[in-house]
Amino acid sequence: MPDRELWSTLVSAIDPGNTKSMSAVLQSTITLLESELAKARAALNEIQPHAGPMMMMRGEELAVGALAAYRQNLIGRAPDFYYGTSRLTPKELGLVPIVHEIKEIDDADVIIENHPPQYVLTVIPPKKALRLEDVLSNSLILDHMAPYLSPGSLFALAATSHHVRSLIMDTPYVFRHLDLTQCRGAQLQDESPPIDRRSERMDESLTEDEFYSGPLRGIFANLERRSILRSVRTLVLDGLSVPADLVSEILLSDRFNVNLLSIRDCRHLNERKLMQVLNYAVRPSRPAGTPRVKGIYYFTPVDRPPRAAARTKYRDWWSSQCSSQRASANVAPTSCDEPHVDQPHRQNAWYRPSGKLFKRHIEEGWAQTVQKCEGIIAFDAMLCRGPRHDVNRYTAQSHDEEEESPPEARLLGPAIATIALGPRGCDGCHTSPEGPAIWGQSPDAHFPLLTPPPFHSSSLAAAKRPAVFPDEYPVLIARCADCLTDRWCHPCNKWFCNTCLPHPDRVRSNLSPHQTAVRGPRNGSERLGLGVTKDCWECGPTCIACKLEYQRTCQNCQGDYCVEHNEGCSSTMVMISTPDQIKL
């Protein structure tokens, strides 16, 4: 036992008022002291046999005095005592006697008695339990907790007491991050306009956008009355009914002070009208300091909760029959730079070889709108920076030379980058002709907004900042679909740049509409050539590594089949499916 713990144990174990609760060691020590004191008293009696009664002390009083002296001796020799990280004072240890103020009394009533000094052991009461109000009083805790609570929860919490109400309603930026996606009052209950004849005249005065934006306008009016609307910096309206007129009001009106706006998968939002609103908001003659919105989330799909497992189909039986073949084929090949799924830290999908990020079709004209907003309003998408979009590269060519050039060498207009290729770059040269976008080194315009919107900040830098790991610089390479035509392997997301593959062969499929496997022998150079080819309807264009990984050859007909999608095929039998079976 360390010395500090030994002394602490000895000091806390001594209780002058209850000697029976002491340990055997202390009792033996006290017994020894009492015997020594008895010998001293006997020696004193021999010297002064006629000592007065005031010199005589009872054995119990001697024991108490010996304990007090022994306790003081321990305190003098022991080091400082600590409880956790705080140093205990002599008063907390019970070493300081309690002094009581005594009223003045007459001398006749005074009874002189000799009592030994009393030492009172002070019991420290436990600390008072923290209340919710004490926790919310810490501005740091409140600031970090508020974004995770819905507006209804914050208002319900504010209704518990006047003190909590003042903490929530009077603290700046409690409503900085306002998410209305789960607010029932923001949901449009009836999709069709009312047909009540009594309110027909009132309904005729409403436009379509005013009707569909009614729930949100009511919420905004309520927040404005409470002086909360101006404190909102990040506004999330994903999946709600948000017409273009309401977006225009958020962008151009002085009522709002929003920096980041999320309108992903919103209903009743006219894309053409939204593009007109954005083009007007970033016009050169706009007032200074407008628009206040610096970032808009629109293109990235909203994360949906996972669906229930699908019912087992009869084709799963074929999978079990071909399990020996499927065991020989590993999991889908991934790039060596892609982190594993079970890795605790994963980079955003834009910085991984994630493939196609936007599942839905992007309306024509968005690339020009994003280009006009560059440097003013950022989006959760970026323009493709491939060589075919570089105007300076084609300025020296004449119109006739451009007409005679192959399709893969012609100039392309602005386009949204929809395919994330990962940080490794081209499979041949491990870079990109335009140069990868490196976080902290490349311009901010080369990086998109990352989902979800940040909770504890509303700045554009925080919305674009990827996960940064030690000794690593996040690298982003993304292209549009036109730049990757005949150059991109769909299963593993490998791709080939213009330098490594100047003139790629057009992806030709030798499959008829009712086939799921290639029939007949294949040429070796065609099978293992550089680039991608399409040998499976579901796999799409595949590279050499994926062909070796997934394709097998039938020993009877020498036809190729995919072990991942041609279920039922084996090394001795290739099944030709009908179009009805392909749809299953």
C-alpha cells in the first residue's frame, strides 16, 4: 500500500468517540499508549503522593487525550491528503475543533470542570445533483445540443420553467440550425386544393405556389413573431412542399438571414423557375451583400431509411446450387485506395471511388446556372473539369479541324460532374490531365458542399470541409458521363484518361436483347485489350480485371457468362434467359 493511502487510512479510521470501530492495529497502539501513561502516572504518584484531585485523570480521559495527540502526530507526519484531484483541508478532515459562541453568564453559576479538548469529525455532505437547468446554463453544452433537437422539442423544453425559457429563447443561435423535415406543421396535409364552395372566392385569389407554400409560410410567420427567424443560419427543408417563389423569398427577402439552404427532393419545385430565380439572384446588377445564401443543397439524394428485406425468390435456389462457383469468385473488386466498410473513419462519397452519385436525371441548363453562380453560391455539385471542357485547349483549332476530329476529342460545354472516381486517378498514370482537386491547396470552387449540412457551423468552409486524417490530403477527382464514355468500368470504377487511352474503342455489345451471356468463342486480344467492353447486361462496361473476376467460359459451347448475374449457369451449361426472366 502506498504511504499516502496508509496515512489516509489511519487518519480516517481514528474516531475518539467510538474506539470499538477501530482496527486491531490501532487498538493495540492505543493499549500500548495507555500502559505507558499508566506507568507515567505511577511514577508521578511516587514523586507527589499527595497530589490534588485536579491532577488525577480517569483512564477514559487519558485514552481520549492520547488519541488526540496520536492523531495530531499522524497529521504532522502524513503528506497532503487528496480527494480525487482536490486537496483536503484540515477542516474537511475534521481536525479543526468547532468553536461555539457562549453567552455571558454570572460567575456564581459557573461550574469549573476540566474536560479534555473535543474534536468533532465533520461529515462532508454529498454534492448536490445537477439539474437540467444547470446543464443548459452552460452555453457550450446548449450550443452543441440544440441542433439535435427539433423545434417542437425546444419549444416544449422552454415551456417547463421561466428560467429554461429564458435560456432557450434569449440565447443567441439556439435556432441557428433549423430542420423542419420532421415538423408535422410543415407537412402538406391535402395535396389537392380545397373545393369548398363557401371559400371558393378566397381560393381563387391564391396562386398554386401560395397554396403549396402555405404550411411553411405559417411556420416562418410564427418564428418571425418570436424574433427567431433572423437567427436561423442553416435551413433544412428536404422533402417538403417548397415552390420556387418561396425559395426566391428566402434568397432575396430581408426577413431571412440564411447562409445554407437545403431543398433536396422537395415537392412542387419547378426546376426551370428555380434556375431563373438563381440567375436573377446572382445578376451583376444585384445589390451589395446579396444574396445572403452562400450554399444550396439540391442535387444530392436524401438518405432514406433502409427497406425491409425482400422476399426470397425462386432464383435464390439457383444461387445455392451454384454456391461452389460463386465461392471461387471474390467480392466485387474495389480500388486499392478505397477504405474498408468496417473502417471507423470513412471519407465522403465525393472523395471515394463511389461511381455515379446522382441517380436522377439532371435537367438541362443546370450546368450553365452553376457556372454563373460560381464564387457567389455553392452547390452540392461541381462542374466537370475534364480536358474536353477546357476552352483554351481548343482555341487554336479551326472549325474544320474540329469537325474532322473524332468524337472523343471534341469540345464539350459545361456539365455537372456526376461520377466520383476516387483519389487514385487514372488506372494507368494514377493522376488526371487537369490535376486532382486537393483540399487545402486547390481553389474552393473545385469542391462541392458535402452532405449532411454541418450541425454546429453555418459557414461555407465547414460545409465543404472533408474528413482530414493525419498525413493525408483529401483528393477529389470527378467527371461527367460524357468524359468517361468507353473509359469507365462500372463494377470497380476504374477509368482511363485521354493520355493512356487516346482513342478508346466504342463499347459494343454482342448480346441480343434476350441474351444474358456471350455465345461462341471470343478473340483473346478482344477479351484482354486495354479499355472496357460490355459482356453482361447488368454489369455494364467492364475492365480486364473484372472480366477475370466475374466471367467464366462454358466448356461445351465456349461461351462467356457472368457468375454474378447469370444465375444457373455453370462450366458445363449456359442458360439463355427470356426477356420476361430478365425483368425478374
